[in-house]
Amino acid sequence: MTGANFLQLILVISILIAVGIPLFSKLPPRRLFAPLDPVEEEYKHLLVRKEEVLLAIKELEFDFKTDKISQPDFDALHHKLEGEAMGLLEKIEALEKQLKQKKKTAGAA
Amino acid sequence: MNDIGEFALLLALATAIYGVVSYVMAFRSNRVDVYMSADKTPIIVWACIMVSSVALWKAFLTNDFSLQYVAAYSNIDLDVFYKFSSFWGGQKGSLLFWTLILTTYMMVVHVQNRKQNVRLVPIALAVMMVITLFFLVLLNFSTNPFERLPVPPPDGRGLNPLLQNYWMVIHPPTLYLGYVGFTVPFAFAVAALLTKNLDDGWIRLTRKWTLVSWFFLCMGNLFGAQWAYVELGWGGYWAWDPVENAAFMPLIVATAYLHSVMIQEKKDMMKVWNMSLVLLTFVMTIFGTFITRSGLIQSVHTFDEATLGYYFLGFLGVIVAFSVTMILLRLQLLKSKNELDSFLSREASFLLNNLVLLGIAFSTFWGTIFPIVSEAFRGVKITVGPPFYNQVNVPIGMVLLALIGIGPVIAWRRSSWSNLKKNFTKPILAAVIGAAILFPFVPLTDKSEIFTYITFILCIFVMTSMLIEFQKGTGARMEAHGESPVGALSGMVWKNKSRYGGYIVHLGVVLIFAGIAGSQSYSTNVEKHLKEGDRFELRGYDITFEKLLWIKSNDTKERVVAQLGIERDGERIFVGYPEKEFYKGQKQPISEVDLRSTLKEDLYMILADFKGDNLVTKDDGKTGYFKDASVTVKVYVMPMVKWMWTGGWVIAFGTMIAVWPDRLEARRRTERLKRQEAIFLPAQE
């Protein structure tokens, strides 16, 4: 066996050990992720949307300050976005209640 | 070391196969242990490719001509600098280099997402691993850079002299960083499609990857243009060559994506469009690679052994079929519920910008593949030249330029005519004044000059609208926060990095437009046969041929250099040294141009030919001059070329601002995650 062959053997063994340890060590069985829960997904989505709508309000105010939008358009859009944000917050709160309840039930079980 | 390098390629292949299988299994079986095992593979594959790359670099640096690739692209006298870059000088090494960048990116994605985004990342990494696998199959079974020669030659053939230029050391890696970078958004897009996680999570994860890849591709194109300008000696920088087009198309599609994705982030709409654009960008990068490596289309840039066409064609076919199928299957999930508030809005201007950009991409694509199409249908290969591209892309490009100025002035969601009138008055006024000032100075004798004049006017319009944007924003901030002008300006840019970084990028693009227009329309050139002491005049420059020098750089390279004295208004301002380089084993000499570059114009000098029989050498035997020599020189005066390169640096600066980590965004994300953690069950990701 040459030095190069020996090094190749060492490389193969190292790789086998690296990928094999997680498979053969006695790790407690755990799931990578919980099954997709549509309520939780909707909740996450709403949180992101809420941020976007709040950012949109800030941007709208900036556009108004820099004269890009007229007073009536600003009022109408501001009203619309505020309504959108309120709607999102209500939905988020409702979902939070639902999820907390679910968590409690799961905890009790 | 060569054995180890070659063996590491095989190991990388085996590990990549295991990586694909184990990532998919981990996702499907939802097992952490399998995922943890799979998660070792990106690092192992990267390490193996690194070992192979180091082995190949070592072979170049130690002149190991037992490797066919080293013997073909290097020689003993080659500068160390170029020995290093010979690595990607040919097909085999460039594929290994591509794989090195790809696996490095894959490892970064792996590290960035360790223990998070586990619904997307395993599949995204599996997709990246499949792409790596494709390149590893090529490297192992078709273009192995460690292929041995039965009898090693005493010296190598050397690197193509045209590639012995510092731009050629920088240009390919920059271009590859861009090309390969688009694999990341593609992989996440595919993962989102496969796992049905079609909200904008994957977009947020890959936003900076897309921007950075776009930046590298943009700079790669500019560096390539600079190489062509200083090295090819034809007085130009862009020839609409198929390989140039191949790098240009993904850049254009990615630009469209970078704009339209903002609409998805803001309004949760255009998901199908954005998904299609990100997939198309990656398809275009593979198409570009196919063109360079298939030998199907003639270009100065294609590799000598361009034999990989069928592999890339097959791979391209699979990607296109898979992408189209996945989008069709997920069409229902990708439908958005929101609509545009108004057609008079920034969103609408972005849509128009997308159509314009795709128009440019399509015309370039059509011109590039036309020789293949014409040969297939009519049996004759008809090559499409620059006039076609200029005729189609110049007017579309002017619309795009106008949109760069229009977009920022329009408000998001809705604008009104009265506001538009108010906001466009100053930029239009500036453009009209600019047009009047320029009118007496610019010739308007043909269509090209008229287009150039309009481009200049548009550039003034865009610049003014951008500057007003900065001025208005600063003013609003000064009023709101009582800050000084400098504090308000820097605070405004810092708080809105992506917006103002983007505007700065646009300023760079305007400079490039102006540079292209000026240099294309107002260049002039003359070819002169001169004896020692002869002089001629070109656009105010008095050029004198003073002497013809001879320099022996080393055993393989000799240079013949014309010394040109340049005077302006009787004052000596520059000495130009255009030259011919003679390399051992090369039949044709290489022209090296010399430049005097200013923001106003470039004086570009080429030594086309020379006659010098009486060589007088100095004592060192390495330098000398020709007695009674004569030369033929070609001299160009090209206005505004430097504006293009300056535009590139402005783009770099703007991109740096746009990708700089945003504390506010990070804080929002942390707060969101905290809120989620407080609500979700402990088992959740």
C-alpha cells in the first residue's frame, strides 16, 4: 500500500464516520419538523403581512411628505392600510388565542 | 497529490449522491438523525473539491506537465500570477472552478440555515447537491482535469497570450460568482414549489443571495468588457458575441426579478411571475454555459475542447421541463388574492420595466440562437451581428432608461396626475435645458447620433429625478428630526438601505448608458503609416512616432514597442507605448494597446504593424531599439468610455449599501420569532 493509497483510505473512513455517527449513535428519536398546521402557517403569514402593511404605512407617509401623493389619495390609502392592519391584528389575536388554547390542551395531555 | 486530487473528485461524487438521497429521505421520513447525517455532506463535498482544486493549483505552480491540462495551459516561464489563473483558462479547470464556487455557496447556505428553516433547507440543499452532482459527473467521467499524459513534455504549451491580462484573472471568477450564485435562489424556489411552502419565506431567505449574484454578474460583464477593450485591440468593448450575450441575458432577467419581487413582498402578489423569473434566470445561466461549452455557436470566447454540448443540453432540458411542470402543478397555490391599487403607481412602472427587460432578454436570446435556428430550418448558418442587436435593443434600452427616472418619482400603490405633474416638472425642465445646451455641440446627422442625443437628454432627466429624490427625502427628514443636511442625508440612506442603495445603483447604470452612448457615436479613428519623427493630428492631439523599442521579457516573450509622443496645444501630455508581443510557439503576435484615459475621452493606440531591420541592442541583451524604423498605428479617440467603468464602481457602492445588514429588519425578525415561540408548541421549528 502506497502513502497515497493510505491517505485515500483515511479519507474514506473519515467520511464514513462523519456521516455514520448521527445514524448509528443512540439519539433520542426526534422529528425534524412538526406536521404542517394550516393555522400556524396562517399565523406566521399574517405576522409577516402585518409587518409589510406597517412598513407600507410608513412608506406612504414618507411619499406624502416628499410630495408624491395627493392629500385625497393619501387619506384614502392611509385609511385602507389602517383598515388592513386592524384586520390583520384582529386575525392575529384570534389565531393567538386559538393556538394558546391548543398549547394548553397539549400541555395538559 | 494528483492521485489525491483525482480521488477527491470521486469521493465528492459519492458523497453528493449520498447527500441527495439522505436530504430527501430526511425530509420525507421527518427524521432528525438522517438530517444530521445528510447535513455533513455539504462540508465534505466542499472539502473534497477544495482538495482537488489545491492539487490542480499545485500542479500548475510546480510545472507538473504530466497532467494534460497543465501541459496545455501553462509553461515554465509563465508568471506565477497567470499560473494561478490558468486554473480556469480551459474547459476542465473552469468546470472544477465552477464546482468549487458552487460547493462553497452550498456550504454557506448550510451554515446560514443550521437548525432553521428545516421545511425548505433540506430540499434546497438537495437541489444544490443535484446540480453539483451534474458537474461532478462531468469532472469524473468526461473532463477530468487530472488526466495524465503517457509521456510528460519538458515544457507546456502555455496560456493563450490573450488571457495573460489582469482583467482575465479577475473577470472569470467574478462572472462565475454571479452565474453560480443564482443556483441558490433557484434551489430555494424549487424547494418552495416541491414542499408547497409558497409564501414569500423563500424570497426573504434568498433576497441577498440574488442581489449579490446580480452584482457579481454585472461586474463580471463590465470586467469582461474592459478586458476586450484593452486586450483585443479592436477599439471596442462589446460585440454582441454569443458568449457575451450568454452572460448578459441572466443579468437582464435577474434585474427584472429584483424589481418585481418587491411587489410580491409589499403586496403579496405576482407569485407566478416571480417564480418564473427566478427559474428563468437559472435556466439562462445554464444556457450560457451550454453556449460556451457546446461548440455549437462560434465565438472567440468558447473553449477549444467544446464537446459538452449534449450534457448541458440534456441538463437544460430537464431543468426547463421540471420548472414548467412544477409551476403548472402549483398554479392554484401561487395565485394571489391582491390586485394593483392603480395603474398610476410604482408597481405598474415596475411591471412595465419587467416587460422592457424581458424584451431585451428575448431579442438577445433570439439573435444568439438564430444561427442554430436558421441552420436547422434552412440549412444555412446565418450569424446575427451587432446591427441587429443595436437596432432592437437601443430603443428598448432608452425606454428602460426613462423608466429608471420615472419609477422613483411615482408613489407606491397610487399616484395622481397632479402629483406627477408637480414631480416631473423639474426633471423635465432640466432635460429640456440640457437638450438646448447640448444641441450646438452634438452632431445629429444620422439615426445613431439622434439616439445618442436622446440618451443624453434621458440621462439628465434620470439624474435630476434621482437627485431630487435625495434632496426631498433629506428635506423631509430634516423637518421631522431637526437634523443637519449631512446628518439627514446619511440617516435617510442608512435607515432605507435597500431603497437608496438601489437609487445609487441606478445612478451607476445611468453613467454606463451615457458612456455607451458617447463612446459609440462620437468615436473617431485614423490609421497612419509613420517613419521616425513623423507626426499627425487627431481631434486636437499631436501624435509623433519617436522610436521603435525592443524588449526581451523572458525566453518565451519578446516585445516590440512603438513610442508615441502626445502633445496638446504644444505641450507634451503623454507618451504612448502600444506594442506587439511575440510568444514562443505562437504564430501570430498579440497587440497590446496603450491608453490615455480621462473622463472626457480615451486616446486609444494600437501598433498595427512595424518595419525595423536594424536592431541595436544594449549591453544587457534584453533591450534595444530599431534604427530607421517605420510603423503603422491605429489611433482612436473615444469619448466617455471611463464613464462606464466609473458607473461600475458606483453600482458596487450602491449594492454594498443595499446588502448591508439591516438592524431594523433583524430586530423585526427577532420579535416575530419570539412571538411565534411564545405561541407554538415546543415541537415546532
